[in-house]
Amino acid sequence: MAKVTIDTQRCKGCELCVESCPQGVIAMSKSLNDKGVHFAQPARLEDCTGCGLCAVMCPEVIVEVEREEIQLPPPKADPAEPVPPDKSSPP
């Protein structure tokens, strides 16, 4: 899961972030910002993968993407691989 933040007051409504999002997370607002344009806003955050394409495409650099760190369990030993002998104990 990721979090997308857009500075809606600085948005010029170019829609590049909307078009670049493969998950369709960002949509244009029906409201107007202080510039008098429809601004981009996160619409479906639960679908965001955190790819960051929206932030890369924004010419105004007003889109931020934060990825949630996922803690993975340590890898399990492969039972087919032999366990190296303990070198601290005599044979």
C-alpha cells in the first residue's frame, strides 16, 4: 500500500499524472482550485502500488508518493541444501 499526496492548489490540471497511473488511482476533481482549474486528486488510494509514475510525470513536481515498508519473514533454509558443519566444535 502507498500514499499519494498532491498539492491541489499548485496543480495546473494537465492530467499527466492521471494518464500515467496504471492503476487509475488519480482522478480530476469536479471542484476548482485557486487557479480556477480542475485539479488532480487521489481517488482510489487502496489500489496504489507506489510505482511513482504520477510523481515522475508531474511537471510541477507537486505529487509525492510514500511507500509503506513491508517486513518480509527471513528466508527459510532449503531442505535440499546441506547445512555447513559448525566449525567451532571438534569433529
